[in-house]
Amino acid sequence: MPPEKPHWSHLYEEVVTSGLCTGCSACVVACPYDVLGYDHDRRYKPFHVDATGGADDCTHGQRGCTLCTRACPRFREWEPEIDQHLFGRARTDDEVAGIAARVVLARASDATLRAAGQDGGLVSAILVWALEHDMIDAALVSALEGDGTGWKAVPAVARDRAGVLATAGSRYTYCANPLAYAEAIDGGAERIALVGMGCQASAPAVMTARKAGKVARRFVLSIGLMCSKTFDDAIFEELFEARYGLRREDIAKMNIKGVFQVWTHEGAYHEVPLKEAHAWTREGCTSCPDFAAEHADISTGGIGAFDDWTLTVVRTERGRELFESMEADGTIEVRPGDDDPGAVALMRRLSRVSRKRWPVTAVPMPGRLPTAQPA
């Protein structure tokens, strides 16, 4: 028998409708026939738009197109494939937060980037440096829709320093950043950086490992955001406003440091217990095993004791070269990760919790760790 060529019908059954789909949108971006759409309204999932194939099948797939399955960072043997491609080996049980070359604290040296960004502005500094040193043509990020007062996150493209500054900061509701790919390409970009949570940051690596064509070749940098979960957009009206009187248009900035931290344009500060937000957790987050963005070139997280420093995990050779170049020319300030041992321990603990989410019925089963695991 000829080898199986998995396509949309397999992805639909094994990922999209099984609970494994994170909503990263990589399959939509990779589809060469534009027959996959994306539901931004509470479901955050791809769907098949071609009526001739129905919801659960694709006529192009039946004729041999496999790009959607090759782009999906949750389809079948995704973790060992990505690990082997990026690092030449599989992760060990002790590498609960993924394979790392270096773990440090870092922040932007530029005070403007620090002020505009989150936890020291490191991601903004990386993007500006990569753009200004001709490493990338554009970055796929998220922005706030319209004038920003509605706090609706939408995919966006940053092409220069001004674009990076305009889209800086964290949202905490989900935004499928890869969907900005078409806009970037329409604008002439050939070398693209992707900023996203682990589910999104894994997509460029799996596309490359599975040879997903031109789309894979255009992704040249992946910056991962450590993430336990994201929330449905309805959290603004149904929790923040209904229980705390915090309207979308009044919110200036948000962060999570054990609680939801909310600052208003008038300068007021509010805290919302995270346990109250659990009901608005996206379905796609409940089975995701990747807290630490394990397959990004560089992973970043504002989880330490220092609000203006980012816990940073340099993972790949490409990430190492970029990071060391920025460090050498003074673009970033760097401290040893041991300066904040609590942040490193928290990353490991949250990674362990996330990896236990992967269903025992799913194949493969990444992160099936021993009962006793060192902190």
C-alpha cells in the first residue's frame, strides 16, 4: 500500500475536534488553496470553508495536499519532530521547560522600549534590532483593534521601530498572530519573525521540520511568550466590567503577577484574583502542554521578582547568535538567571503543570514525567 498522506480530514478528527487544537492558525496560513478559515469569535479554531468538501474533509487533501497537517504543531509526532529538527535530540525528562542553551534575566537598554513594552521591553528590543540589522523584513505580532480603547487583540505586522512600539505590551486574550502572514507578504516581506505563545512559536519549527514549503522558509525567527493560558475576549464585559466596574475603554495596561493587574487611564490600579478568571479560559489552552514556549528561538516571560526584567531562555543557535550580538553592542542588559532563582523555579513548576494537561489518550504523549521530579 502507498504511504498515508494525512490531510485536513485527519487534522480535523485528530486535532481540531479532539480538544488538542490550540487555535494557533498555522494550518490556515499554510493552506495554499485558501479553503481554511478561522473563527475568531470564542471558538478560536480553523474551519473548512469549501462546501464541496464539507466541514470534515478537503477535496485538495484527497488529491494529495498535506500542508495543513505539516504546519500543525499538535499533529501526531510533533514534539520529537521539532526537538530533533531544532536541537538534534529529544528532550530529557529533566528538561521540563524544554531544551535551553542559556537562562538569564534581560531587558532593553533603551528606556523608551522599556516603557512601552512589558517587563523590560525585551521582545520589543529584539524586534527592533532584527529589523534595523536587516535580519527580518517584518514581525507578526498583535495589536489593539481601532484606537485601542476596546482592548480587542488582532493580528498585526510591525515593519519598523514605530510599528514595534505601537504594538508593544501584552493582551492576555487570544490573538492568532500568524494570521498577519498574508499582510506581511502583501507588503513584500520575505523574512518574517513571529511573536507568540508556545502554541504559535512552535509552528515555524514544525513547518520547517516537515518541509511545509515557502511559508516555512519565510519564517526566520520565533520569539516565544511563556503562557499558562489565555482568556476569551468576553472576560472584559463578563468579569472586569460586571464585577469590578472596569470598562474596556478605561484600561490602560494589564499584567499578570499572581493576580490580574489592571491600570486605568486615570492612574488607578486594580487587582482581580486569577481564580475568578478561570471560567474564561480558552478551550484550546486546557490541553496545551507548553508553558515555556519550548520550541522558540528565544522564550520570554515576565514571571520573576523584578517587574522590569524578563526571564529569558535562549534555545537555538539562531537565538544565541542574535542574543549575543545584542548583548555585545549594548542593546540589551543581561543578568544571570540565578539572580532570581524563584523565577527559574516557577518556570519549571508551571511547565510541569502544563505538561500534565496533555491527554493520556493522545498520541504521542509529550511530558509524561516521572511522579517525582526535581524542582
